[in-house]
Amino acid sequence: MTKTALITGVTGQDGAYLAELLLAKGYDVHGVKRRSSSFNTARIDHLYQDPHVTGARLHLHYGDMTDSTNLIRIVQEVKPDEIYNLAAQSHVQVSFDTAEYTANADAIGTLRLLEALRLLGLAETTRFYQASTSELYGLVQQVPQSETTPFYPRSPYGVAKLYAYWITVNYREAYGMHASNGILFNHESPLRGETFVTRKITRAVSAIHLGLQDMLWLGNLDAKRDWGHARDYVEGMWRIVQQDKGDDFVLATGETNTVRTFVELAFAEVGITLEWSGTGVDEVGRCAKTGKTLVKVDPRYFRPTEVELLIGDPAKAKRVLGWEATTTLAELVSEMVREDLKAVAREAESRRPDEERPISLYAAKG
Ligand code: NDP
Ligand code: GDR
């Protein structure tokens, strides 16, 4: 029997990897995408199948997590065996500027989907996966962080995701739903959004190497993150949903590194060794060979409240799901820089000869 999955957030990093995985497993995949004034399907264009040709297995629906009737209609039409709720305003810093919207999409949006399942009589048949996050841990209580570590979110994003986490647990307990939380630590890839720190770094390193950008501006270099590869993590999501019962799992590598280390590894990929001097907002990273300043700190990227240290304990996932992260940080950085060298070069080629626009507009953003 062909299984049907519905993915909200299919146009995002994880949505793209998950859609690819589920299609390879023979699923019919339905994705929710937002209407946008410019194309927003670049990450899944390679998976797109002409709906006029019979046998197409990827189907896209316009929708939004803030629109209850839209979500009810999509769930009614698709009647999925599995829902992967990945849609979210997922940028922590942006959530301080758009706190209400973030709560609406990330917290109440999750409730809307769960309620749609109840209203449509699908609560006992459709399995539900919630994209929970290590941002729930926030202010350090204990490390490494596991399924039993207390939560203390530090941003409107983290607080919205806390609601989504608990409403998922509550619907599992109240209505016997097969509903699960994947508490995923940071996972990255060449498809990562350009304003998250890893991709901002690998794009900037590529543009600097190609002579298209002078400098990389960053915020807190001391923050520590447990970084894995998105491809590994979507496999974990699928395994969580295949369990006999809904449950909550941490997916992480179990290793942590500073933003500074990520920057060093990325520059090393293009043959540049960095030397650091100064502290706090005066810290700079220079090319050891030429002395040229390549990295500076801009306090605009500091967060009102920061999550300083994340390191996950994936023991339960290993024991129950047989899941383990397979990509080292060095491999991840290397793949991201290699792909960005190609992407940035392509972008540079496509510019008009007279165009002054900097290659990396992201240098000045998130
Ligand atoms: P992205 O930001 O890359 O993707 C988010 C997706 O959600 C995009 O498809 C986006 O659409 C969509 N979206 C945003 N707002 C809405 C809305 N109101 N209605 C419908 N769709 C919406 O995130 P990731 O792929 O990295 O993450 C997937 C999920 O996992 C998110 O919920 C995130 O919070 C969570 N998470 C991510 C982690 C990570 O390290 N990547 C770690 C832990 C949790 P559009 O393309 O149009 O913007
Ligand atoms: P995060 O990811 O907040 O962990 O959330 P992000 O890459 O944005 O930040 C990681 C750390 O790097 C520091 N930092 C900077 N961050 C950004 N974006 N830009 C900068 O210039 C910069 N300089 C330093 C940040 O302060 C932070 O400490 C991600 C998202 O995918 C969430 O949706 C997800 O839930 C969590 O990971 C797990």
C-alpha cells in the first residue's frame, strides 16, 4: 500500500530533504507552500513532477499555518497517513521582531493542524510529527541536554515552540494520537537558509575567496552549537514516525563547537588560516598570511537573550530508533563551502556587467 505524507514547510531546508527521502521510499508526498511574489520552490524544483503526467507523486498545495480553514481543507483532501509539521518562522533573531506572528504560525499553527485531525476524525489514524527544537532548552540547566532536561526558552521562537511541544504531548495523551516531538539540535546543509550563521559564513567565505566580498560581520562568536547534517536528521524524523507509539526524541551529534571554530574551519577550506585578536565587540579575525581583516563583530547580531550552549544527548534515539548522526562537522563545513563556491560563482556570472550590487547581500543581514 502506498503511504501518503503531508509536509508543511516543504519549501524549507528540512522539507526538501524529507520530501526527497519519502519519495525515494515510495510515498505520495503532499507539501504545503506559501504564496509568494517570487518563486520560493528552488529547494524542491529538482523533485517537481508535471501534474499533467500520470503517476506524479509530489503534489503542492497553497497554504499557511495561520489559516485554519485552509489547513482543514488540505488535510481533508489529502487524508494523509503521516503529517510532518515543519512549517515555522524559524529564525530566532527575527522572532524578537515578529513575536506575535511567530507565536501564531509556530504555536497556534501546530494546534490548528492537530485540531484539523480531530475535526476530520483522523486523530486515530494519521500519525503526527512536530518539529521541536533544542531552543526549548535555552538557558543552560544541565548538559548534555536529553529528553528529560527541563526547558527554559530564551526567545519568542523558543516560547512558541514550547507551546507546540506541549500541545503535541497533550493531544497524544488526551486523544490517543500517534503524535511525536523530534527535539532536533541545529542541522545544516548547502540548502540552509542564508541568514543562519553557518550558511552566512560559508557564503561569505566563498565570496571573499572569489574576490567578491571584503569582510564577514558576525555577532556572538562564543555561542556553542551541536551541528549536524540535515540529511541525517530527516531520516531520524521518519524513524520516529515509524515507531509503534508516539514519543519524544532528541536528535543530535553529541558534540559542540563555537561559532568561532565554524568560521575557522570554513576559511581553512579555501586555504586561509585565521588569527584572532581583541575581545568582545573588538574581536577581529585576520588572514595569518596577509594580515587582512576578514571577520569583525557587529553587535546588531547580538540577541536580547542568547542561548550560549547546546549539546545534545542522542542516546535514546540510538537505542530505540537505531539512529545516529553520520556526518562530522569537518565534512559538513567542507560540503557547504564547496557548494557555495559554485553557487556564488554562478550568481556572479549571472550579474549584469555594470551591476554594483554586492554579491552577498546577506553580509548585512541576519
Ligand atoms: P526553514 O526556515 O528552512 O523552513 C521553514 C518552512 O516553513 C519554509 O518552507 C517556510 O516557507 C515555511 N513557513 C514559514 N512560515 C509559514 C507559514 N506561516 N505557513 C506555512 N509555511 C510557513 O526551516 P528548516 O527547514 O531549517 O526547519 C524545519 C522546521 O524544523 C522548522 O519548524 C524549524 O523551526 C524546526 N527546527 C529546525 C532546526 C534546524 O536546525 N534547521 C532545528 C530544530 C527545529 P517559505 O519557504 O515560503 O519561507
Ligand atoms: P539558532 O541558529 O539561533 O541556533 O537557531 P543561528 O544559525 O541563527 O544562530 C546560531 C548561533 O550563532 C550566533 N551568531 C549568529 N547567528 C546569526 N544568524 N547571524 C550572525 O551573524 C551570527 N553571529 C553569531 C547566534 O547568536 C547563535 O548563538 C537554529 C534555527 O534553525 C532554529 O529554527 C532551530 O530551532 C535551532 O537552530 C535549533
